[in-house]
Amino acid sequence: MKDNNSNKNSNKIVAWLKERVRKFFVALKKNPQAIPLVALCITFVQYSMNLTSISDTTAKIQGANMGLAAFVSMLFMILSFVCMLNAFPKRQKPKIAMMALMVVLYAAVIFADIHYIGRIDNALNNPTNSFNEAALEYINTAKSTLSIHVILVGITTVLMLLEPVLAKLLKKINTSIDVEGSGDIGTIEIADEE
């Protein structure tokens, strides 16, 4: 008796899970632009949640154009949301001009992040600079944040450029529901009513 109940419960869980996965893919088929948009959100949140360590590092090191590089990264990430939402209108072809603008914005963000990392490396390798333990902690946090940010911006760029391809691949996924008895309509015979 317990085995039957546990089998029924596990079958219900499996069926529920399959339905959730099917609904997820149906939603993705309708809105494939959600994939690069989610990647952009993750990238933006990762950068903005560590902005304190970046600001503290800028104030401590005061290297050439460090503040400008941090400002450019934040501003262009915010502007890329506007471009992303305009680049992929619903039920229309992607707008190439907006996608090109996003590539320019992301290239500027990557350049600014690499410039900032270079300034951190110069400061840490300079023997005249001495940093206490607390300063080294947020400086290293800022450096790792920017390194991860460069990778995430690159992933977002690739997903944004491949969105039309992803949309075509998603359309090939079968999300229809199989209803019992609807297998072969041709074999159903209609009886004469007398």
C-alpha cells in the first residue's frame, strides 16, 4: 500500500515538474529576448552590488581615470537596458542599429574595466605604495569584481548577438501536449445515427 502511494506521489511530482519545464520553454519560445535580458540583469546586479569596493578602491588608489572608468561602466550598463529593450521588439525582427549600439557600449565597458584593473595592478606593484590589510581586502574585491564583470559582459554580448539563432532553436522544441486518444485522427470511424 505504501509503495503504491509513494509511486503515485512520485508520479505526480514528475508530472508537475515536466509541466513546469514545458511552460518554461513555452514562455521562452514567446519571448526569446528574455535570455540576453536576464544575462544583462545578472551582469548589472553583480557590478552594482560590489560598487562600494570599487568606489573605495578609486578613493584609495586615485589612479588616472579610475573614477571615469567606473562611471562609464555603470552608465553604459544602465543605457544598455534601454538599448536591449528597443533592440528586440515583440513579434518583430531585431533592430540591427540597436544591437550595434549595444556592442559599442559593451566594448566601452570592457575597455573601462580592463583600464581600471590595470590601474589597480600598477598601484599594487608600485613599491612606494603601502596598503593596510583592510585596504587590500576591498582592492582585491574590486579587482575580482571587475574581472568577473568583463566575463559577464562578454557572455551578455554573445547571447545578445545570438538571440535570433536562439529564437530559431527554441521554435524547434516540441512543447505541445499529447492528449490520450488523439494519436491518429484518420482511424476514428464515425457511426451512422439511425
